[in-house]
Amino acid sequence: MATGAASFLYSSIRELLEGKIETAELPPGSILKEGSIAIQLGVSRAPVRRALVMLCEAGVIRAADGQGYVVGTAKPVPLSSRRLHEILVTQSDDIGRSATWERIFAEVSDAVMASMPFGTYRIQEEELGDYHRVSRTVAREVLWRLMDRRLIEKNRKSHWIIGQMTARDIRETLEMRQVLEPRALGQVANNLARGWLAGLAARIDKAIESFPSINNTVVDEIESEMFQTMYAGLRNARMLSSIGRNQISLVVPRLFRQHFPIRDDLPALREYSQIVHHLRTGSVDVAQVLLSNHLARVERLTLARLRVLSELPPPRSVPYLIAIH
């Protein structure tokens, strides 16, 4: 039975790779390495090695000068881990897998962000899947999406790492936000739904009137609307992606509100109210200036909050997070 299972596995891997090559999803020149493929598919290296040898013998790929193989006869082109993941793991069951990773993404993201001010952690992929009762494919999808948002990274050993948040991180991301977000706001402003803007304005005004007797999640949700939903219609996909990767500064106030009573958020809420007001009245240029001023103003407060958070005892960690230092 073990032999039959192994045979099925390497045959399946060969068929998968050959199909991706035939459809040019693995384009000519792609460098294929058994270790990288094994990691993405969640299998041992042996069946991948055999599948690659068979494809080489069939003339579909050729041995590279160094390690691995090259697709076709074109000049070798390395694939990033992310690109290889997209090519090999994206299958016809995308809808089902998407629903699964979305179900656990928020919880994993919260656990990652909660640990960021307190040190460096390693995420154990297999334990993450076991903890949430999902496959390693789903766990890996969540991790890639966290890396897309720059909440985690991969080190040289291909370990998933949560780096400790630093003052430099905050300064650099806020600097990027000041460059990107006012421009993005100008591009999406005329297409924002009037009803959505009216609803957002009402929520902000209600929060101001009730301040400070509001739940911290109210402010979290407003900021999510202001800095994520606001840009959702941006046609420039690269700009939108960059905005998403540079919002780490929003992690600090969110964590701060979880640990301390709401106290310093009123000025920000008033600034949000003014920005939305000018968007509703068509004064987009004024809204852009107000947004830029807001992002410049919050740097000092965000850094002060980070210093306070770093003095707290580390939060209770989930089993798949291992403190490195």
C-alpha cells in the first residue's frame, strides 16, 4: 500500500507540473527546485524529485547548470516563493479554500498584531493548521496574505517570522502613507457612493458626541472604513497594494485601545469628520490636504503609544507562535 501511495503521489505531482507547463502558467525558463515545490505542495522531497526526473527524461524540462531544472529551452528565470505558490496551489477549489482562509484570517491576524510590540516570533505553519483545524494549504494561504500586508516575513530558512515593531517601522510607513493616500483619495473621491459617505459621516459624528463613552471597536471600524474601504475602488492595483502594505501604523492605536481607556482619539475623529464632510461637498482638494495633515500629526502620538505598549507584559500567546527574543 505504501508503494501504491508513493506512486500516486509522484504521478500526481508530475501531472500537476506538466499541466502548468502546457498552459504556460509555468512559463518557459522557469526554474524548478524540488525543495521549493515540496514546501508549496506540503509533501516530502522524494516524490517531487522523481516527478522532476521523469519530466526531464520526457524533454519537458532540462537540468539547470546549478541546482534544479529549467522549463523548456528559454533563458532561466527564477520564480519567487509567492509566485510559485500562486501557480501551484491555486486550483479549481479556490472558492472553497477562500471561504476557509477568510474564516480564520481575522483571528490569526489579531494574534500576529497583538504580539508585534513585544518581540520577535516564529509562526509554525503546521501548528497553525492544527490549531484552526485547516489544511496546511489553507494555513499557508493565510500566511502569504499576512506577508502581503507586511505583518510577517520569511527568513533565509523559509521560517515565517513576526518581527518586532519598531519606531522606524512607524515613521517609514507613515511617510509612505502621506505620499500614497492623499493621491489615492483624489482618484476615488468622485466615485464614492453618496449613501456610504453619509453613513460614515453619521457614525463618526455619533462617536464624537458619545466620546469617550464608546467601545474601542467603534473607532477601529471607523478607521477601517477611512483607510481601507475608502480606497477599495482604486483602479491602480499597484497603488492599492502598496497602501495595504503600509498600514502597520494602524496596528498601534488598535492595540492601545485594547489595553487602555479611550482618551486620545477625539482629535482624530474630528479630523475624519472634516475629511468626509469635504468629500461629500465636493471639496476633494481640501480633503486631501486634511488627510495629509492628519497623517503627519499622528506620528508623534503613535510612537508614544508604541513605547507604552512595549512596556506591557507580552500577551498570552497562541500555540503556533514561538517567541525568538
